[in-house]
Amino acid sequence: MGGDWKKHFRFRISDFSHHPRSCKRLVLKSITLLKTIDSELLTNNFLPMTFQLPTLNYDYSALEPSMDAKTMKIHHTKHHQGYVNKANAVLKETEWAEKTTADILSHLEDLPPDIRVATKDNVGGVCNHSFFWNCISPDGGGKPTGELATAITDTFGSFEQFKKQFTAAATGQFGSGWAWLVEKDEKLEIIGTTNQDSPLALGYKRLLALDVWEHAYYLNYQNRRLDYINAFWNVVDWDFVAAQR
Ligand SMILES: [Fe+2]
């Protein structure tokens, strides 16, 4: 999508003269532009330094009962914000400060050794969480449709088999980490990553993420990670997942 949003600027103020209908078009174009930029920032990690905490597209309570408001608020304003703060501190006054999270995570080997691990952990935390918030929605749940549904069936046998394998990956992720549906060379795959490691560093395109750090579920589900994973399926935004391919 990179750069596509610029096409929304291809109009002149004079095009709108004093005609009310033209003014309405200007407003609609502006709204489209803002939505596109917002999507680009959150979805494609076009997050220039300084990193900032993204605004969620829904209220903290909007995903209840699957994900409770208290956990969502602390997860977003404390944990995600913490990664934002540390990522900014680690890369401050370095040449990497102007790069996107995707650029950074795809070239970790080029970072100075003394900041490589802290960058992987904290820029990864920023990037993973920004993506995760978009994978869930109060309008989510159900099943994927269209080409994504076909690809999942072709790869895993059925949607139910896919859910079973993804759930197993998320449940079996040792300690803190993530479960992912990813794509490489037009092939779907389920993987797990440890801590805040990103599939971008492994050359994957991300389609779906599930945060299985305890901070994502402990307040509501205590140690019952499986219950949290089962509830996750109620809020998956399949339209967002399909749009990542
Ligand atoms: Fe998290």
C-alpha cells in the first residue's frame, strides 16, 4: 500500500469552488485519506520515529467478554506504551531512528551489537502489538471467506483443522511469545515466536497474530491460556487478516 494514500491528495481546492456537493466530496476524500493513513501506520508498520502508541479502533470494553476492559487498557497503555518508550530510548540519536519498524526488524543483523537485542525486543514489541490490535475487532469472529478461506482449507485441510493447529501452537508456545499465521512464497504457515521476536525478521508476511504473554490474559483468565485462546476466535477480524495477503 506504500504511497497509495498520496493519490487522495490529487485534487485542488479550486476544484471545490463554492459548490456544496464539491465540499461534501472534499470532506469524504479527507476522511478516506485519514483512514488510509491510519491503516498504513498500523498495518504496514509505517511508523517513523519517534514511535507513538497507536489509538485503538474500539473501546477497551468493546471486546468483552472475550477480552476484558481492564486487561485491554493495561495491555495497551502500560505494556505497549512501555515498548514504545524503550524503543525510542534505545534508538535515540542513531541512524535507525528514522527507519520504520519493518525496516529495522528485517535488518537486525545490521544493527550495532550493543543495541541489537534491546531493539529486537522493544521495536518488536511495538510492531507486534500494533499489528495485534488490528487482528481483533468487536465485529470479528466467525470464519474467513473468499480466497483466504480457500488458502486455509488447501493448506490445513479445513478451517477447523487450522484452528486446531493454531491453538496448539499458541498453547504450546513456551513462556512468553506469539502465535502467527504467516505467508511466504504464497504458502501459509503457522509459527510461534519467542518474547517479542517478529516474523518479519524471518522474511514472513504476517496475516494473524495472537499475543500469548501472560500480560495479555492473566487478569481475566489467570493461568488458563487455553480459555483465552478459545475466546480469541470470537474476535478475530478476518477482513483484516485477508487484507494482509
Ligand atoms: Fe502483549
